[in-house]
Amino acid sequence: MKNRRTFFKQTSILTAGAIAAPLLNLNARTPTVSDESIYLIGPQKGYSPHVGSLLSMMTMMRAWVVNQVEDLTVKELDFQLDDKSNSIGAMLMHLASTERYYQLNTFEDMEWGAWEDDEKIMSEWQVGMALGENARKEIKGNKIDFYLKKLEEVREATKKGFAERDDEWLMKSAPFFGDEPTNNYCKWFHVCEHESNHNGQIKFLKKRFK
């Protein structure tokens, strides 16, 4: 039994080393990919290797979302499947709000929710972040340009923040999800996969317009 535990421990150390090695090697004169296509995932000019690769994934996901919604009417953006569902417009505002909150948490080192005393932040972003009944009442009547502008504004701030940081910052960890050790890479990957999740909901709602 002791030998078995030793084997697993040694194997896990070797595996971790094998995974970490290519991550470290990316910092040594890594070539960048062209920005001519959203389907080229990898390091980007002006960003450290892993930060740029993460941004390329987020850029692809955002392009998919925008492609889904850019031609929707106000009526379609406000459409609700039932009295408990969120509209597409509300979900777009939710995506912008989520990204803004992760900027506060990772760029400004604010503990999650520490901005609740900031009236300006809360008035602009909290309804979209929370969704629910308040969002159903307040987030409606806007043309698509309103939502696309919000998404673009927060994304530009994210790109600026990423450009000012490196892969060491990306790997920095602290207790977060359920007090689990969580690095900035995980937090920003969550922003990306969270957008993917709502993109699926948007597709679902579009097939059910009345």
C-alpha cells in the first residue's frame, strides 16, 4: 500500500511537471498568430503568451455572440419565453456586467462584492449582473447598438488590462470558487465559458420568437 501511494505521488509530480513545461516554454520568444481570423487561437501581438491566447478564445466567443444578435429587433431583444425567463437583451447586459465585475476583482484586486458600496458601479451594472425580476422590468426597450456598445466598452477595458499584465499575473491564485485555490487564468476562462453558456440560451430563445 505504501509503495502504491508513493507511485501515485511520484506520477502526479511528473505529470504536473510535464504540463508546466510547455507553459514555461511559451515565455521564450513565442510566435504570435495572425489576427486575420477569429479561428486562429494562440498568442497575440502586444500580450504575453498565455494572456494573448486567452484573449483569442474570448474574441472568438464574442464574435459568435455578436453574430447571433446583431440583426435582432427591439421586440426580439425584449422577448421572454415566460415570466421567469430572461430576455436576450438582459443576457447581453449580464455578459457585460460579469466581465466588468471580473475586471474589478482581478485588475483592481477588489474582493468579490466589495463594490457594493459604490453607488455608481452598482447603478450601472448590478441589475444586469443579478438578472431576475428587476432585469425583466428595467432592461428593455433598447436597440441592439445599446448592448453592443456596452459589450465593446468592457472588452476594450479588458484588452487594456491584459496588455498591462503578464503570464505570472495570469497564474496568480487565491481562494475564490467555494474557497478553492483559483488563478486569474481560471477566472477569465470562466468569463469566456460563461459567455458560451448564454450564447446557447440566446440560440434557444431565437427559435421560439412569437
